[in-house]
Amino acid sequence: MMLTVASAIGFNAAGQYPKAVKVEQADNFFGTQISDPYRWMENENSDTLRSWINEENAVTEKFLSAIPYRKAIRKRLEELFNYPKYSAPSKRGSYYIFSKNNGLQNQSVLYRQKGLTGEPELLLDPNTL
């Protein structure tokens, strides 16, 4: 018998998830009706969607916070992933374009560098958007 993390900590997901509302939404594509009852979830600015996401996150956090070795796993993963990562450069005119992640950034940062010996210049840091 296989023991899962969920059963190891006594988690029963039945009935604990928030209900996702289904709406009457259908589109006709070249004579074929396609039902899309969850289209309302595409509106990221919707208060209804934000509320549903918060309820989902609460269920998830309740489950994850009950895992006794969660902090140790997080610490070990940070140790493994915390090193600088570079993309392969591509040459555009007299510049080399590449991305770099310092190790724990959510997104890699885009740079350009004139020639092989130039100083890297920041082009785009998506972490600040």
C-alpha cells in the first residue's frame, strides 16, 4: 500500500474546496457550440474570482502548513537553487543579449553588452513590474 503525503498528515480534501460557479456561456465556432462555463475565471480583476482564489489559497495553505518537514524542504531547495544562472547570449548587431538570474529571483533579468568586454546594461527587469 502506497502512503501519500496527504494521508500521512491526515488530510481529507473531500468537501473542503470552494465551489467554482458554473455559468451559462457558449460560443458558436463554425456551427459547433462550445460550452465555456468557467469563462468568468478569465477576468482577473473580478472580485468574485479574487474571493474564490483566496478561498483556494486558504485550503492549500492549511494543507501545506501541516507538513512538518516543509521548512526543511524549502531551506534545502533554496540551497540547491541559489546560484547565478545565465542564458546563452545571442548577438544583435554589436551587442550581446543575455539574461541572468542571481539565484532566487522570480524572473531572470535581461541585459545587453557591447562586444565581449563591455559592461552589461540592464534592459528589462520583470521583477520590478
